[in-house]
Amino acid sequence: MAMDASEIERMIKEALPDAQIAIRDLAGDGDHYSAEVVSESFRGKSRVQQHQMIYQALKGNMGGQLHALALQTSAPE
């Protein structure tokens, strides 16, 4: 069963309450998304660390309910 965009956003917001999130369903199948996440929590962290924070927020759903998620992460300017 696929995850919907609102569930992905809810999980990220739960972990990063200040995050600004934009999610797109890339294939229209509920399995392939892109997410742009901007959060002060990312400041001073490497891109890999930022992405790891998102994967942690998704609580193991990557590769299962959520097949693919293209991430763009950054701290606010």
C-alpha cells in the first residue's frame, strides 16, 4: 500500500516542526515523490545528514510503503 503526500508531510512535520515542505507525486502512482524541505534544523549539517534526518522522520517507510523519494533539503536563507 502506497503512502500519500499528506502522510509524508505529516511525518516530516512531526520530526521537524518548523519545516517548510513541498511534495510532488512524480508518477501519479503514490509511490514516487519529490520533496523539498527547508528547515533551520539543517543549518550546519551536510546534505547526507539532512537526508538522514528525513529518512528517520519517515520511520522506516522508505523502500516499503514509500518506494522512491527525491529529496532537496536546505536551511532557510
